[in-house]
Amino acid sequence: MSDISNESTTVPQPSLYNRIITDSSKISPTTSESHSVQITTIRLNGDNFLRWSQSVRMYIRGRGRMGYLTGEKKAPAVDDPNYAIWDAENSMVMT
């Protein structure tokens, strides 16, 4: 950890790792995201992809996560403090 000093005090500065760990604690999945959940009652088969995909998209859009599927929500650099949050939210969409 680096320090910032002046004449009377030394203030420790958090390392990048500590900022990432702290920022990842801001991730608060909703109750439905924190447990296994059935997001649609439509069972995908060879004839109903359009109906099934509309249902899944509506669920993901309602959770504010559509950008992870479209690529609009870009991953920050791995050393960016926001990377841990992006990675956790991206994982929620992919599971």
C-alpha cells in the first residue's frame, strides 16, 4: 500500500486490489438474481424460438442487463476498479 505524507500525518492509500474488492461489494443482485430462477415458462423447442427469445430478452431488459448481451456494455480494463462489478454482472447474465 502506498502512503501520502505531509508534515504531521501519513494517510495510507488503498491499493488497486483493495479498491476492486471494495467495489465488488456494491454488487447487490435482486432476490431473483441471487437464486436459481425460471425466467420464462416457455420451453424452447424447434418451433418457438421467436416467442422464447422475446420472453428471455424481456426478462434481461427488465433487469437492466441487455447491454451485456448486445455488446453495448463493454468490459473495462482488468486493472480498472469497475472491472469486478462488470465481471460479476456479466456472469449473472451468462448463467
